[in-house]
Amino acid sequence: MKPRRGKEVPCAICKKMVYQKPSELKRDKVAYCSRACHHKGMLKEKPVLTCDHCSKEYAVYPSQLKWNQIREHKKNFCSTQCQNKFYSGDNHPNWIGGSIEHATGYIKDYVDKKYTARHRIFMEELVGRKLSEDEVVHHKNGNKHDNRIENLEIMTRSEHAKHHISEREKDLSTGRLK
């Protein structure tokens, strides 16, 4: 049996002694004792970024770091959940103030993750409590965009219905609504 011409060298990860062939010694090849150590040795040090939403630090691949620098907004997120939370409401690029005109003609504002009629918000602030489901805010002059406090009054749903029925014209001959 021929004597070995290589020599024992320490594993680059765990320092366990490993035999290395002469050709590997010539190429300055890094020695590993196992596949697990080889895998650990192949992993490069990943850059660490800080999430712009939760401030958690997370590692990224160098290619991801380059992509983050190319992007227009240059924000870093540890997960898609953090990204979605960050870009909701006022932070969303398409946000235009949170007010819409509903199909019914009322102006609605985005409050507490839902759209609420502006006249209800004003009246709740005035009375200092949430309005119940049975309470309606009536516009005295009929203009749904006129949300001045002097133009608003609270009524129950039945009072509101009676008020609008009395405003309609009745057929004098039959006594029914036209």
C-alpha cells in the first residue's frame, strides 16, 4: 500500500482534522469535514437591513440589497405583512385624503378602517358619543353637502321617515302620496 502524499488539515468550520489530497493543497482549496460544514462555509455573510415598519433587523441576499437600492421608494420590509401595514391609509401612494362622495350623495370619510358619513362624524363629536343605529342625522335644508352644525339635527328613523312623508305632495282627491 502506498503512503498518502497529502496531509491532515483542519476543517474551515469546526477545526476537525481532515485529509486533503496534494492537488487540493496546490489549489489552496478550503477543507471541510462534512457536507454540513461545507454548506456553512458556502453561505456568505448577508447584509442586515432594518424594517421600516416594525424596526426588526433581517438579513437579505446581496442581490436583494442591490434591488432595494434601485427601487424608486427605497423602503425595506421584513415581510409582506409589514409592507401591507406600512402602505395602508395615509402612507399608500394612491391615498387622496380619505374622503369620497358615496353614490347616495353623502360625503364619507375614512375613520377607524371604514368609511363613515361626515355628517354623522360631526354630530357624534357635538353630542360626545356614538350615535345608535336607530338615530339618523337629518339635513334641514336638504343639501347633503351642507354639514354645518346648524343645518343638522338628530332624529329617530321613524321620526325621519314621518318628516319626509309630510313634505311630499299628497293627492287631495285620494289622500295618497303622488
